[in-house]
Amino acid sequence: LERFVAPPAEAAAVRATFAGLYSLQTDAEYEHALQLTRDDPEGFVLKPQREGGGNNVYGRAATEKLSGMRAGERKGYILMELIRPRPRQLALARKNEVTLGQAVCELGVYSVFLGGGGQPPLLNEVAGHLLRAKLLGTDEGGVAAGFAVLSSPLLEN
């Protein structure tokens, strides 16, 4: 990050917005991740490397699952610090029904990168975004799975 953002104080401010991601590949990384979940059981989500929703493990259940994982199984997961966005009162529309409630939004920004081999990139561009909203207390975020709805950004000060 410091290669792209200077001075160091600005890089530190940007870094403070990042959620921690922790590999489980090596024994040392696994032990570190397990200790993090033991120290703060509600602060992390254990995420499998697959799409579709409904597969994340939260809270104390993440610690329990991690505790029983074999080395080969760990390669399919990553531990992520739980992001806690500020909730807002929203109206969520799904299947011709509107639900009012405290909700949070998640923004995904998609990009395209084509390059490698130490050569300058052939393509490195933003390709779009997706904003989804879900009721507070809903752990999963899949739109197709019915946990969230598509939304539109509203910027405010």
C-alpha cells in the first residue's frame, strides 16, 4: 500500500479501513487464526472458497469448526475479520413485498486484469459494481439465495 499512497500517515489511514484476511495454509497461520477467534469469537467469519451463499461460519461456531479442521481441509477456507457497517432504515423489496427495517449494505467492485510475466498489464480496469442490502442480523449476503436485495448507492456526508 505504501508504494501507492504517500505520506505514511495517509497509507495508515487507508489501511485502517481494511478488514483482516487470514490464511489457514501453514500450521503457524492456522494457529494464529484459531487464537484470533478464541480472543474475539464474534469478530470473525470463516469463509469457504466457493460461491452461492449459506456456507459461511460465524462467531463461536467458527472457532469450533476451526478447532476440528484437518490440514487438508484448511486449504478450502479463509478467516476474515467481520465488517460492521453502519445500519440504516431501509425498505427492501423482494417478490412484490416490501420489508422495512434496519439494514446494512455491501458494495462489491469488479475489475478486470490481464497481464503477468513481469510485463506491463494489457488491461487493468474497473468493470462494474454491485450494491446489495440485507436486514441487520442476516449473516449471509447472497441476492440469488434470497438473503439480500440489489440496491443503489446514495452518497452522503
